[in-house]
Amino acid sequence: MKGNSGHFSGTSGDIISIGHMLQVTPPNKLGNEWKDTTNPKAKENGSNRTSYTNTNNGMKIEFDKGVKGANGFKGKDHYHIKNPSSTGKSDYYLDINGNSCPKNSTKSHIVIKKGWYKWN
């Protein structure tokens, strides 16, 4: 739930903590509270996106696996945090600090800093 500050409160940690945690956490290290909720048809069609829902607070994130050789964000492993208060494309995601941002915006992409963890 969003409070007056524009950030989420009443959750296990707040949105800022989640955003910064995603910067250094590959999907195989997210933890048991993040359940894979990817549409099975997307997986069957070879999508590089995996969706997760936090079982403690209902937050939803998407992980996009970077495509080797692709330019821009398509070539980088990154997350998106879905804005549960979204009213459309202009505030579809949250940035790393919990502020709403448009779909396809630079701020909506939270790139994983490789090398932080040992990748499997």
C-alpha cells in the first residue's frame, strides 16, 4: 500500500529495499518468498521474461534475461518492479527508489550488477 510519501509501507521491507536488492540479486538467489508466476504459455513460446510475486507482500517483479549480442537493455539481465497502483503505461513500473515511471523508460530497468554474487 502506498503511503503519503509515495513509497510502499506495511510490507516486509519497503520498495526501496526491494529495488536495491534486485540490483545485486540474480533470480536464482531471490529467496523462497518470491514465487515464479510466469504464464506457462510465455515459457512455451520461449519468452526471456520470468514473473515473480512476493508471497509476503504481493509485490510483483519481472526478470528479463539479457540476449547475448543485443543492444541496450535487451542485452542486459534486468528487473522491472510492477506498480500496483498503476493507472496505465505512464506509471506502469516503479524505479529503484519506488517512484512511478512509464513502461519502456530507462528508469524502469533495474540492471543486475554482475560479479556481486557467484552466478550458477
